[in-house]
Amino acid sequence: MRPEADALPDTLGCAVAGKVPGKYTCLTWMPRFETQKFAMAPYHIRQYQDSDQKRVWDLFIRGMEEHIPATFRHLLILPRTLFLLLGLPLAMVLVSGSWLLAAMSIFFVLLLMKLLARQPWKEYVAKCLHTDMADITKSYMSARGSCFWVAESGGELVGTVGGLPVKDPPLGRKQLELFHLSVSSQHRGQGIAKALTRTLLQFARDQGYSDVVLDTSILQKSAHALYMSMGFQKTGQYFMGAFWRLVDIPAIQFKHSFPSA
Ligand SMILES: CC(C)(COP(=O)(O)OP(=O)(O)OC[C@H]1O[C@@H](n2cnc3c(N)ncnc32)[C@H](O)[C@@H]1OP(=O)(O)O)[C@@H](O)C(=O)NCCC(=O)NCCS
């Protein structure tokens, strides 16, 4: 069920850490946020600072590249891959009579699939590191209506999320796009991603946005469950580029609209 806007920030209660007064526009927004669950390492959420950059990159890259094995498995069960895995060795045996060549062709197809599975994620990471993630302060912290947050636990940076205004929203809408939600694998299942998303939703509501939108891939199942549980709805799907089409992994679009919008 979609939560009402008033029910969103049930964990918003304390002052956020890491405020740098007056420097960045988004820092003038003062969320009341601190959350943790019982029997788990405490964590808190604060706004991004320049010194976080390396760790944020690291979390982002790991969070994306961890989907490469699932992409490989997804590729293996595509009909066209099964056709290649069966057809190529058979053709080799029929043409050359060599079982060695047949075995080598299977190895070759598997190697090709392994390389192909890496490509869309590597390409996406490289693109981000050359665009919005190249200078996070410049991209997210210097304009009104955008921001980037990190979650810290035990002095370690363990989660990230950012939001940028959509350049060409539908007529009459003001939309914030969620980017780079990621939590370190050692700190998952503690509600950190949920808390980061709530922070962004609260920010969007306070800044007068009508919707929060985001794109994710069909493989990111944990993220889907998270977004659905937080009132996002699927609005469409598309291929982000040639490699995504080749590996048959569409992006799914999600939207969270505020009730008063
Ligand atoms: C998706 C991700 C951010 C979730 O982080 P997390 O801190 O473990 O998530 P939370 O503990 O806040 O869980 C929130 C909700 O997400 C869903 N969820 C999280 N992990 C899940 C899993 N492994 N399986 C199913 N649902 C899951 C659940 O609905 C959960 O709510 P619940 O605990 O009340 O059931 C994390 O797995 C991640 O960083 N993945 C790699 C990067 C990535 O794919 N990011 C998404 C970009 S769109």
C-alpha cells in the first residue's frame, strides 16, 4: 500500500550530522533525521562532504558490479544463448568431426557471455564517473533542489543516495530523480537504504517536488522490493542502450507521487 506523505518520516526526529552552514544550497535544508534499529550497529545520515568522494565511488562501483554474476546467469538462460551453446558445438562436430573444437566452441561462447555480462555495468559506471559522479559537490550540492547524502556507521561510510531535478518533467510536474542508492554488503538488511530513501523523499516534499522518479534494472530485485514498499509505482520500462538490449535487461522506471501534488 502506498504510504501517505504524513506517514513517511516516522524516523525523522533528530538533527542531521555534518552540516556545513551556508556553503551549499541544499545544506540550507534542515532535515530532522537519525535512525537505527535495535541490536544492530547504529548509523546516521548526513549530507555529502568532499572528503567522502573516494568511499562514495567505491560503494557505487561495488554496488553496480555486484550485478555482473546475475547478468551472466540471466544471459545463460536466454533462448539465443542456449541456441548458441547447443548449435555451435553441433555445427563444429558436423563440419570438422572434432569433439575438441566442439568443446572449445562451448568455452568460447561462455567466455563471450562473461565479457558481455560485464559490459553494460562497466559502461554505466564509467559514464557516471565522467558525469554526475565526477564532482559530486558540483553536481549535487551547489544548486537549489538537489542533494547527496551518505550513511555512516562506526565511523565508516556505508550508504549513499543522491537527488537531482528532472530537466524536462511532464507539464505541471516538478520531479526529483533519485540516483546511486547503495549500501555496503556488510551493512544490508538494517534499514539503511530505507532511511536514505526516506531522507530523499522528505527533502523532495520540503522542496515542493510533486514526484520522485528513478530508473533501475530488472535484475535489481532488492531495490524493487524496497521501492515498492515505500510507495513507488512502476511506470514503464525501456533499454538504456545497445548493450542493455543485447543482454536483454530493460530499465524499470519507478515514481513516487506526493498525495497533495
Ligand atoms: C538495494 C539496497 C540499496 C538495499 O539496501 P539495504 O540497506 O539492505 O535495504 P534495507 O535494509 O533498507 O531494506 C529495505 C527494504 O528493501 C527490501 N530488500 C532489501 N534487501 C532485500 C533482499 N535481499 N531481498 C528482498 N528484499 C529486500 C525489503 O523490502 C526491505 O524492507 P524490509 O526489511 O522491511 O523487508 C542494497 O541491496 C544495495 O546497495 N544493492 C546494490 C546497489 C543497488 O542495486 N542499488 C539500487 C540502485 S536502483
